[in-house]
Amino acid sequence: MPTKVIKPVMSAEEAVKHIKPGSSVMIGGFNYGGIPYTLVEALVEAGTSDLTLIANDTAYDDVGHGKLVSRGQVKKVIASHVGLNKSTQRLFNEGKLELELVPQGSFVERIRAGGFGLGGVLTPTGVGTVYEEGKQVIEIEGRRYILELPLKADVALIRGYRADRYGNLVYFGTNRNFNPAMAAAADLVIAEVDAILEVGELDPNDVVTPGILVDILVLKGDSYYASRT
Amino acid sequence: MLPVLSEEVVRHRIARRIAMEFEDGDVVNLGIGIPTLVSDHIPEGVRVIFQTENGVVGAGPKPPEDDLRFIGAGGRCLSVIPGGALIASDFSFGLIRGGHLDATVLGALQVDQEGNLANWWIPGKLVPGMGGAMDLVTGAKHVIVATTHTTKKGQPKLVKKCSLPLTGAKVVSLVVTEYALFRFVDGQMVLEEIAPGVTEEDLKGVTEAEYVTSSNLSIMKGCDEEQN
């Protein structure tokens, strides 16, 4: 979808039609906070399958993108923590789900590298543990670092607070988490927000994600978590 | 005979003792479980800045009314103190990895005498994931472990060598249990404090790790403040 200056505002149902089976999808959020619930629920409803889910965690069995996992729409998860979603554990143990666990700080740096044109990042996190196995370790000035490779996705579903029609975004509370990083790392970025303002109504000093990164705007719905987060 | 303690006494004893470690202005991340209780016991006059990895610098207590837009890493609603800041995950972990945290307080499955910590994975059982723990133990200046002395089945958690996958290698600076406080000094595990009613022999019986005893061994601080 070509990026226009004025961003289209769509229903969540229309927006998720852009996600094809087999796509890699980044979804913002930490625990139950900062998840684009309305978009995720529409994706669950659409039944789009064979997805690679890139999210910090897999939420809960029946909350947010946890539902994508528990309903079998996901073939691979890349996350830092999946302990709160029993389906993730069960499907992984049954060999029905591929799981790549990444330390949380390395996870977000991989996304940043993907979005910002870096060939990877070097981090001391995980050195001397089983996590190091199979990864390239580089020594710099006597300290060992793991080379973490960039992560990109076909689509990012992110949660902002307010947008303007250019797609500029501001965030609220602890809902920010992974959303700004993911907004830079996907070919198609769909943002769910509380309100969509006219151009000029957001103070450029407050904008965190510039609108050039955002392709589609969706207003949040009124489900339990969408309306409360 | 080791004293029999209620779970409440155990949890708060550990948290109270850890809370005495901080200085005014320290930046501290608390894990879930016993570590969360540490914020209840910060001594009067000490301002500790609590950081949560999901994006708060200056986390305050649970507010009277829940606002799900402000949560801590464990999912509980929190307040942001006046003077606090809200940040994104990349910045949050930049702070963590970059050495800007004075301490992280975490639970443990095992700690060994070399200061290795295992707290993220029991192979063959759960695969919860490491979350932010590997970054925290790598970047924080002090890694403080808050743990019961043994497992529920009575197995030692302070061991010679961790058999579970490590969260971090040689990272632990302090271990506080309901029976004792051990500090790692120049790579050596040192018993510095012992709880009232616990003899050195009792302690050896439930500790697999080999440690040296400080010449200044004292009674564990804070136990005299317990209500019962």
C-alpha cells in the first residue's frame, strides 16, 4: 500500500485485510498494556493463519494476541516471555509451534536494528549462558558480546494514544513500550489510537513516532481491554 | 533446629533486609514475588527511584483507582511519582544494560557459590522465557537475590554449581534468605549475617554452597523489627 501524506482511516476489519496468511506481524504491548486490541481482535476474527508473531510476550490465552496463538493462527513466535499463555507452552510442547526466545533488551534492539538500517547489535546480555549457543560472539576490548541480528516484519500493529491525519503519534502511560520501535521496522504499519486529530493539532514537540512511518489509522473499539488501556 | 517461620515472616524479613541496602537516590528494579515487597520497607528518608522495565522511571505505589494505562512489569497498576518519567522499551533496556541502575532485585531457582544465577527455565517443565532478567543481571551494578533458603521440598537453592540453565554467569552480588545474608566479595561467597535462632551448623545443613564466614558475622539486620 503506497504511503500517502494524509493517512487513510479504516475500520479494524478493513485494515487487517492487508495481512496475508504467512505474514510476519509485529504487535506492540507488554503484558496486557499497550496492545492494539481492536486490530488484534479483528485479525483473530479474520482467521488469518500461518503467521509469524513478533511480540514481547504472548499475553494470556484469551487476551490480545494471546488469542492468535491459542486459536492456532501462529506458526512461529519470537518473544522474550511466554509464561502467561498456557497455549504457547502447550503448542510448543506438542511440536505445533516454533518458539524463539530472546532477552527483552536484545529483542527490542533487534527490532531497532531492523528499522534503523543496522546490520545487527552487539550486546553482553546472555553471554556465558545457554542463550549464547549457536550465536556469533565477538570480543571487543576484552569483553564478549553476542551479535544479535536485525528483525523486520511485513506488518506492525501498534497502539498509540493520539494521531493526527499525517499519522504522527503520541503515546500514553506504559502503553508506549515496544510500539515506537516496531513502527520503524515493518513494511506496513497500522496504528490503533484513541483519537485522530487534524494536522497541526499535535505539538511537534510531543510527537514520538513521525507520521512518515505510519500507513493506516484505526480508532480503538470498545472491548474490555481496548477501552481501558 | 531451624526456627519455623510463617510465609509472611519469611517474605517480609527478606524484603526488609534488602531494603536496608539502598542509599538515597539509588535507581532500582524490582522483580516479581518477594522483590516486589522491598518497596514497602524502604527506610524513612531514603528516596529510591524504582524503575520498571516496561517503561517507568519513578514508579510509585498502586493508586486508589486502577488505571490500566499505567502498569508494572507484573501487570499490577502503579502510579508514577511526581518527577517520574515514562519511556519506551528500547530506552528502558538501554538504561538497564548501560549501567544506569544501581541494583536489580530478583528471585532465584538456584544460586551457586561462584555467583551464577539460574531463574528462568526448568528444562522439561516450563518454558516461560527470560523476559528482561538476562539484561537486568548483565547491566545492573548490583544483582541482589531474594529467595527462600530452600525449595518447598527442602532442597538447597544455594548450591555448589547451578544445574539449571543460567540467567547470568558470575553476576550475583548479594543473596538474602530468611536465614542468612551472603555477599560475594572478590568472587567469594561470604556469610555476613545470620538470622536469630539459626546456628552456623543449622545453616550448613541447608546450604550446599561452600562459603566463608565473615570475621564480623552478625545477627541479620531488621529481624528485630518483626512484629511477632
